[in-house]
Amino acid sequence: MSVLRYIQRMREPLVVRDATHDDRFARDPYLTGLTCCSLLAVPILGRATLRAVLVLENRLMRGAFTAERLDAVKLIAGQLAVSLDNTQLYGELAALAEQQAALRRVAHTWLRAKSVPRRCSAGWPTKWRHACIWLTRR
């Protein structure tokens, strides 16, 4: 759809009274055979990058979308951008939590395999004997 490419390039909201008669979009195969098509398109920007495009269309009447409706849709688009960012951040957090849990499991398994001897060797250096005594008391 040429409207999506237009928004991707311009990164600004767009209100089109009738896309079937607008030179920018009239040749779009998506609009072929339609008598009229009002469009309102808003880029969804998150962290200064284009995340999505919200496109509203009305095939029943020309001029269905106005500047007043654009303001309301821009507000919704802003909330959508925040929701997309939160979803991505939550996914990253969940992945990090899983990685940490896996590392803890590996460390626990390794420690069990390399368990501290019950009796500390008398031949060990003093600082190791103190550490051994501390670990065995825990």
C-alpha cells in the first residue's frame, strides 16, 4: 500500500479526503475499483524509530477524517508507541531473568559437584583452612 510507504518516508500524519482522486495514491492497486476512500494515517514512533503505522480508512464517504480526529488518533498513536516499547522492554527483561536463572542453576550444579570437603586438610594454607571452616559451618 503506497500510503504505508509514504508515511515511512515522511514520518508525519496524513489526512486524505479521497485517496482514489489523490495523485499520490490513485494508482495504488489496493484502491483499484473503489469509488472513494478517505484515509487517515499516523506513524507510530518509539525511541525515534518507526515502529508501526496506524491507518484508518472509510470507503463509504469522502472527507470522513478531519484535523480534530487526527488529534485524537495521534493521542492513541502515542499510547500505542508506549505500549509497544513496554512490551519490548518486558520481553527483554524476561529473557534476562531466564538467563540469570540458568546461570544460577549451572553455578548450583557446579558447586554441588565440587562440594567442599567435610574436613579441611591440615596441609592447606591458613587462609584456605579458614575459608573451608566458614563454608562447612554454613
